[in-house]
Amino acid sequence: MSSRERILGRVRRALADAQDPRQDDTPYEQAVARDYLREHGRRSVAETVDLLAENLADYRAIVHRCTPADLAGTIAGMLAARGAKTVLVPPGLDPGWLAATDAERIPDRVESTPHELDRVDSVVTASAVAVAETGTIVLDGSPDQGRRRITLVPDHHICVVRVPDQVVSSVPQALERLDPARPLTWISGPSATSDIELDRVEGVHGPRTLEVVLVGGQASADVTS
């Protein structure tokens, strides 16, 4: 028996109790039961946000919390601590977010080359949604997030998440909020890879440093990896 036959045999056994949509009028989406859990456990809004912060930090992202009034100062402090003299700015980013920094704004331009993007010190974006259970942030290419490559080439990415509005517990809940036709970028911590000896290297195919700002009604101590 070939590998192909073994794999197809397992698929047939797994679907043995499923209705064949070709034999009746059952829609394809209903042919296989999808009654899996939409989230694991019950959490309050605050607990969900805390879980997001915990999992982001576990992925070695640096997590900050602040109020909307303190956001500009928080971002300015992060850029100053990084020594960033230039910051890449998506076209729809709220200009107030960068009002407290003296870093030079570099606009997101279609004609920018990878070498030009690589010379930028930092990039600041908003986000579409964040998943607490997996510590994942999703960007969908909206004007305040920009094109995908601006968050993959610069070495330092600051991403703002509005809490609790943009925070969900699980991936299924996130998918319900996202448009599958948009260019979705799923981020779980800074870019990292490991070789066969499990030596971890960061910044190989994306930012070496990811800082996430959770903007809500009440500030608290920073959570770092």
C-alpha cells in the first residue's frame, strides 16, 4: 500500500459517518459537524485581556498598557528607548499617536524598496483584532495598518491594540470579525526560527522586536517577556 492510499484511507474512515453532499441536498458546509468549542473556558473581559498580555509576553513580545490619553507619550517613550530616529507611518494612522515624538515620519509609499524599508528604525501600526488564547495579533491591511511588507522589513514594530473592543478569546471568534478577501497577517510574537539544535534566532523573516500597546480605560504596569 502506498503512502497516498494510506492517507486517503484515513480520510475515508474519518468521514465514514458524514453525509455525502452529492447524494442529497445537504450544503457542503453542513456535511461535517463543526460543533467544536469556540473558546476554552469562561473568562471576564479583564481576564481575557490579561490572558492576551500573558501569551504575548510568552512569545517574547514586549507588552505595554496605557490609557488613550497616555498613548502618544507611551509610543514616544518606546521610540526614544529604542533610539529610533525614523518611524514608518501607514497612511491612515491617527497622527495624534505620534504627536509626542520627534522621530522623522516616513510615509508608506508603493515605490519604497526593501532596502529603503530596512533603513527605517521603527514602524507603528494599529491592528484589526487580537486573540487572547493564542497571543496573536491580526493585521488586515486597513489604512491604519498599511501594507504587509512595512511590518515585515523594519526591525522594530510597535502595534496598538484597542481593549477590550479588539480583543477576542479564540481564533474562531477572530475569524468572524475578519474579511477573508483582505491580506491578513497573523503575528504571534517577534519573528523567530530555530535550527535542528533548537538555537533560536530572532528577526530572520520579520521584526526582531515586537512591542504591543494595549490601550484601554485604565493603565497598569507593563508586562514584558
